[in-house]
Amino acid sequence: MLGVIPARLASTRLPRKVLREIAGEPMLAWVVRAARACPLLDEVLIATDSEEVMEFARQRGLAAVLTPADCASGTDRVYAVAQSVVAEIYVNIQGDEPLLRPEHIAALLEPFARAEVEVATLATECAAEEIGNPNAVKVVTAANGRALYFSRATIPYDRDGGGGVRYRKHLGIYAYRRAALQRFPMLAASALEAAEKLEQLRFLENGMDIYVTETPYDTVGVDTEEDLRRVEEILRGSAVRRD
């Protein structure tokens, strides 16, 4: 199993975010450390469009590959890696998730014990303050864990307002069998994907199932200065620092 960390440097909302320092380390270093701590991964690669990130990897003795600058999504960047590095399962580990834990990856890979699973992702309990936040993507699933839909809207909708509705937040880490990953860029970008700006909807709209595993461990995807400060506080306040 191959872990791939897409690390695009030219992010729009928070430029150079994967190399921004958090609690004394570049963000990307936190992600790599957690990924390499998962014993289920045979190898971890950084996939980037930046010579600066490549130099970061060289200085730290980390495996990295240069991928095209025009990759539209993290999945496209993982696909670019798959053209030269063969694996049975590819794990797409976002480079802006410094709160990643090895337990996330282990949970993500659980569904692949079933032969019918081609794509998997994670969800966690959605905090009350995030239920109405479009930056916190919600997911609803069938009883067997198959994703029915992902949305920035509040789903499910509590029509009667009686409470008791359970909301789950999607965590943007994915795993794909090789055949599913190879198919992704051959599919036209879907209408739902374009509307919600959620790449995983391309799989669903083309009839490809995604299975969702729940984890008790939330993360904070870093897209803004506010996110950066929030993660800094969490990591500095943590009683257990990751080695």
C-alpha cells in the first residue's frame, strides 16, 4: 500500500501553506511523520509541483516526486504518481492535514478487506458549530457504509426540528484500488462536483461506490490563517507530542 501526500505549494487562500511553520515544524513535516508511523503503508511519497517542496524533501531524506502543475485535484496528483509507481492500493493523504494520525489511515483501509470496495474515505462526528458551516463537508451513508452523498449543505435536513439527527463530517483522506484511481481522470468532471467543488462526487455521479469508515479523531484542514492558528494551539497544547 502506497501513501501519497499531494503537496501543492501555490495554494490560493493560504499561499505556501504546506511549508508554513506550525509549532516549530513545517506543516508538511507533521503530515509525513504521521503517515510514516502507520505500519500498514509500505511507502510514503510526497507528490508536489514545487522545486521548493522537493528541496524540503531532499534535506530531510524523504521520498518525493515532481508532478505536473496543472493537476486539478489531489486525486489527479495521486493518479500522476500511479503512472510510474505501481501499488495495489493508493492512499491520498492531504498535505494540509497536520492533525493526521496513524489511526486515521488504519481506519481508512479497513473496508478493503471486502473485495467489492474500490474507494474509501473517513467521517467523524460533526461538531455542533460546524453543522451549518459549508467548509465542513457533511456525508450521509447507507447502513453498510456506502456513501449516498457528500455536501457542503446541512444534510440530512431535520424537517421537524425535533433533534436527534446525527451529522457526520467528511475528512478529506481517501484510498483507492489501482483500477478505480486509473479510471478517475477518464471521467468527465461532473455537474455535482462542479457545483459543490467536491472531487469525490465524480465517483458517485459515475456510479462508483465510496465506502465511509468512522473515526473518533477529528482533524482540521488548514486553508486560512485562522485554521493555522487553531492547529498551532492544538499541537502546542497537546500533552503527547508525535515523534
